Amino acid sequence: MNILAIGAHPDDLEIVCFGTLAKYVQRGDKVFVCHISNGNLGHAQIPPSELSDIRFDEAQNAADIIGANHISLGVDDQYVDSNDEEQVLKLVRVIREVQPDFIITHSDVDYHRDHMETYKLVFRATCCASLAHYDTQTSDKVAPICPLYMMDTLANAGFEPTEYVDISSTIDLKLKALSCHKTQIKWMKEHDKIDFTEFVKNCSEIRGYQCGVSFAEGFKPDMNYGRRTTKRLLP
């Protein structure tokens, strides 16, 4: 299968679904990780123009650790917008190029506007990607509307999974990939007063408690028309 995971910021996927994505890679599936924003405001000292390049490299290194393909749309932090036609077009072209069997992205309800706008952007772009007369330059690669899964929120807040993935065998890879985001580990220590790596490990452990394994990640399928399937797509 081709799996496309779309996060708002360069470290979002690592936090809540990289254990699952690593399992896909290990079983031979092709995984693409895409972040919409360049995350250029996520530091107190490093200027945005410099930080965007650093965070791209951090995300690339994290993707390399699990064997995923890395894509960035390069939108500035806090400016992810599902009504921005250029952003929609860029994501449509990613979807048409990847031809995903299904997509993982943020929940429609989350603590960060960029996260919720990413969900809306994905929802809209997947529909547009299926329309032959939308962006005729890539219409030869029209992508059918595919199932969509929403991933967990930061700290598991306000999210009730309906499906779990046991990531006990890939938790170390997940944390190793997360550790590539050195700017954010430092930022979270200063901005939120938390040890980010331990925090993410604890959240995975809590999801594990809920489903009877050591570590897990939680998801729920988008229940809108055309987004469901009878198949078990999560590993």
C-alpha cells in the first residue's frame, strides 16, 4: 500500500503516529510523510528564515530513520489555511503523485488552529484531487477519494480512539525519530516546561494501557460518506 501521513508541523507526525508508520515500512508498504507548515515560529532565539531550514532537515532526518519519504509544502507557521487556493493546489499535487490507499492526518478538533486547518485542507484536497478538471496540468494522475484516519492529539487531550495500533516493537524507533527535532525538544523545555521525549513516551504508554499492550497509538476513521471501508487498514 501507499500511505500518506499529513501533519501541520515538522514534528507532529513523529509525536502521534510514527510508531505506526514505522510498522508499515517494516512490512514493505511505501510511506510518505508530509508537513504543511515549515514550523518557522517554533523557537525563541532562532529567526524564522533560519529555523524553517533547520526544521526541514530535522524532519528529513526523522523520516530517514523509519524509511519514509519526506515532503514539505513550506507554509509559514500559523498560516495553514484550507481556504487558501495555493495550499489546496499544492496538496492536490502531492496526493495525485503519491496515489495513497489511505491518509492519516489531524483530528478535526484539536488544540492548534494549524492542526484543524490541516484536517480541513486534507478533506478538501482529497476531493479536488479526484476531479479531472481541477488542475488540468496533473489531471492524468487523478486520485480517487480514499479512506481518511484522524490521529491522536497532543497529550491525548479530547480524543477518544476507536482503533489502536500496538507500537511496542517500534517505540524506540519513534523516539529516535522524535529526537531528531532538537530545536523542538529544547523549545518545549523552555516554552512548556516539559521533557518532550519522555512526554511522548508516556502518552504512548497511556494508549497502551487502554488496549492491553506496552505502547500504542490511537486513531479513529473519518465517518463521512466515501471515507469508510470494510478493510482493516491500520497495521
